Amino acid sequence: MKLRSSSVILQVQLLAWCGTYASDAFSSSTCEHDAQAEGVCLKAGGNIVERTIEIAGDDMALLQRAGMHRELMLEASSKEENPPQWPSSVHVFDDNPDTIQQVNATIMDTFAVLGPLETGKFSSERVAFLFKPGRYELDVPVGYYTQVIGLGARPKDVSFTGTRGLYGPSEDDNNNFNTFWKAAENFANKPSSGSTSWSVSQAAPLRRAYVKGDLLFGTYNGSTPSEGSGGFVANVKVDGRLDLVRQQQWMIRNCKVDSTFYFNDPSRAANFVFMGTSGWTPTPTTTCTNTSVNPTSPSPQELGRSHAPVIVDKPYITIDANGRYSLRIPQLQRSARGVTWNAEEAIVDFEEVFVATNATDLAMINAKLALGRHVILAPGIYHLPAPIRVGFNSSARQQVLLGLGMATLVPTNGNSVVEIGAATGVRVAGLLLQAGPIHSKRLLWWKPSSGNPNNPGLIADVFARVGGPDTELVSAKTMFEVSGNHVILDNVWAWRADCCQDGCGACAIRYCDHGVVVNGDDVVSYGLFSEHCEKDLVVWNGERGATFFYQSEMDSFARQDWDKTPNYGANGVSGYRVNALNHTGIGIGVYAYFVEEGNIVKAGIALKHAATVKGFVCPFYWNLNSAWYDNFESGIKAAVRVVGTNSSTYNRHHSEGDVQSYTF
């Protein structure tokens, strides 16, 4: 028995569901509101819950399919606690001098486990440190699966004033190539050293922060800079210099800096993209990166636009003087420049926010979402036999699913772990998605929907991986499938693991076709990363899409016996495939480090239409394995090709409208 999704929205007092179907509880002869679907009568009656809500047909069907009974629905409809009952994986600190040493001990004990590469990278621990407004004379190192969050209404409400303050340390060998899965946001760093180091690579965002002094995306061991493959920063003000050290690439969105610098003696960088960042003056790029001719020591391209065309910032949590929490939901901004701390935002009392843990029954999480509540997932690993379903209540405005401390979602039944419905303005943020042993078609699925250009959806700081911590075969066809229109991707990394528990290349078998597939129209991405999949890393089918910064790496283990080697033939696998006609790509890079010979990729980027090329600014390829530089026994041969043609020269549009001839 199935309800029509187009049935009218009922203003009802919550039905106390007594069975799997509404007809179990109510007779059609006593039907009210004249709402029937395929003979099933829906009636407001039974045991009445005091809160009046709106439930749409899809949501009723969801509750029915979930088998929601009276006790569950009564429990789900009650107001949430404020303050919530945080689990042990969430630590809430204040700056009371009597307890500050205990705060320091908790931070250092956590870092002793989650800081080192050997014990942290694939740990099962997850943790969030929440700091109430105040001044903390502490050093706060941030390890794996650790998130530091200031609870103030503005970044300066929570300040760290130790020698280093809050920082992300480099690995012991002074590199950052494995420093993933950590985050810090909504704080001020005022270290006495005068500089803040955030030595990370992918999946380690720094957001909504004020830095007094210089900000470094790495460290210097004497005169030797650390190297990294990061990264992403947004909404950060730096009263000093932004030093990119020796990072290969970086996405800088809506920041304010005094100046920028990168190590160039010698250089080993490719792609820095600045969107809406003040202090960096965008100028026409006359020379794109030279990775194709000098892969060992390339010089970077610095690209961008003075204003980010359309942004939605990630939701965040605050606390007031009475200890009550709020969820703040930043609103849409167009043509944004500099930090956006004063942007319009919706403020939601935590009485409307459900805090779940990995011990919470999935049915309860979905019941809360079906009722229109926002849901926060506390740090932990969630094993899910079915997806978390957000955005299926059409009356819920800008529904939020927010993970803390790299909350990790693992399917156990070949299912997606997150599905997003047709409600507009949904925000999904702060999650790590991980493939399971039963093949999933996709891990996150934004289902087809028309969307709303004035209330777009958001995927922010959401990362996915196939393999890594696993000792058994895991697989997913696609990590992210975005089929809704008007969605913003703000820092997304899809990673088929190349380095696992036993080292690089020593992984359990793992299969994945695509990192990201975009079917929706008017989808915009800031900071997109996709690596090592066995077919096209990204497939973009939707019209009027845009990607500002893209980093990828082809399947490094192609032609090894266990690997499903991609087809690199005439219409073969690429790092970024666009089937749409109208598309914008600024700073799109495809890399390759092939272990085996015989992997010849015609071009990193494949376009269906020749006209699409005009939307690209400085696309490039980078062959990283020196064994194949000169003889092309393995590697990428060109940056862009139009499928079915042999042409390689086009007129290029550059960042400020300049046009030049550019050979791919």
C-alpha cells in the first residue's frame, strides 16, 4: 500500500501511529480532511500529541515504511533539551582558572592518541572540543578526527593565547601529505609566537576564524618547508601574511589577508584559487602553471575572482550567557567578498535540534527529521542499515544535518548513508562517509529536485572514502551523486584509498567507479577533490555548473592484478568529464602517479562539446611519477580534449575576461 507523494499537506495533530499502515488505526468511514490515497484514509485522531505540525504525504509514507509505533512517535514529538545531554565524545570547556589545567590535560591526552600518524590516521575515536566564550591561554594541537569549535556568536568571542594557540602540526617527517580529517572553526588565534600553523592536506577545513599574525599552511624545519597536498580555508581573517609554504594547491574562499606568499626555492606548487578574498588582488593570468613541462618543480597559477558569485556558509553552534544553545544557519549571499561574519542568519533554539549519538536508533533520527527537526550527529561511527533521510518534510525550512568530530557514517546493507529530498535549503555538513562491505550504489544521494535559486542546498565539509581503515573488501559505485538543482558544494573530498592501515598500496581490495556525479542544474562547487576511482573521477551532466578549484589523482594502481583497470581508450576514463554544454571551470587540475607502466590517459579533462572549452580557465595536468616523465610509458598526455576530435588548441577566457590562445 503506497501513499501518493503529491497528496495535500495536512495541518494535523501528530498521529499516534499504531501500526505499519494508517488504515490499521483509522477506518475510511470516519475520514477527516478528505485526504485519501489509494484507499488509505488518513485522519487526525487517536492519542493526540500537543504540538501541531505539518506533515506531507512523503513524510507520512516515510513514517509508515519505518514502522513507527505510538511510543516512538510520542517520544520523537517531544521538545528537545536545551542544553542537550552531550555524550562523552563531546567536551565542553570554559575558561575558569580552577579547571584550565584539567582542560589542558584532556586536550593533550586526546592528542597523544589522535595526533601521531601511526595511531591517529585510522583510529576509531572521534572527538569534538566545544569552547565557551572566553580567553584560553593554551596551546591546542588538533589531531585526527578532532574538531575544535568556538561557541561564540563571533570568532573573537573565543580566543586562544598560548605560545602557538590552536594549531595543526606537521607529521614527524615535516610533511603534511597524510594530515586529513580534522577541523577548527569559529575562534580567534592570538599566539604569542606571532604565527599560526595549520599544516594539513585534504579534508581538514579551517573556517570562520580570526588569526592575529601570520597564517601558515605548513611549517619550516629550519629553512626546509613542509610539503602538502591540501586544502581548503573559508571565512578567515588574517592580520598578517597568508603563507602557503610548499603546498601543491589550495582553495581560499571569502577570506581577508594582508598579503600572500609561497615557497619558491625551488617551487613545487600548481594551483592556488582565491574566490571573494580581499588582500589578494586578482589579475589576468597570462601564464598558467607549467606542470606539463616541469613536473618536478612547477610554478603555481594564482586564479580567482574578486567576488564569490553565490555562497552559503556552513551552520554553526553558539551558547548564550544562560547556557542555552542555538543553531545558526547563515543565509544565501551573492557576489560576496571578504569574511562574511555579519551575514544574515536564522537562529534556531536547541529545543528544535535533536542531538543523536551512534547509540541512537536510526528510526528515531529519521523520525526527528520527518517532523522537521534539525539533527546534530555527535562524534562517533554510525553503522546504518538504511539512509539518514533529510529534506523530506516540505514544510521544514533549511533543515540541517550537522556532524561533529568527523561523525562517520558506514552502510551495512548496501544502502546510501544520506539521502536528501526535495525540500529547499537543506544543509548537510561535517560528515565522513565510508563504504561498507556490501556494495552501495552511492553513499550520498541528493535526489532529483527542482531546487530554489534563492534558497539553495548545501554540502559543506563532507568527505567520503572507499577503503583505508578496512581489512575486508568494500565498495561503492559512486560516493556523491547530486541530482538536485541549485546545490552548493563547499569543500568535498571523494577518496578511494591509496594509503591504508598497512601503508601505501597495502590495502584491502576496494572498488569505486566515480567520486562525484552531478546531474542537477546550477550546481556550484568551491574546493572539489576526487581521487583514485576506477572510472571518471567526476562526471558533470547538469547545465550551468561551475567548479572553482579542483584537485584529482587518477587510479594509481591501474594494471595491477587485483585492480579493475580503467579503460583509457579513445573515449576513455578521465579525471573530470563534462557532458553539459554550459560549464565553468577555474583551476581544474588532474594528476597521475601510476605505479605500473602502460597507462596512457589522452587528457585529464574530457568535454562532450567543443563550445564548453570557453568556460575553462587554466586547466592543467600533472604527472607525478618521475619514472614516466620522459618516455610516456604511463601518464596524462594533455589537459583537455573534446571527445571524438583531435583538436588541442582553443581560444581561452581568463579570470578577468582576457582572451588568449592556449594549447592544452
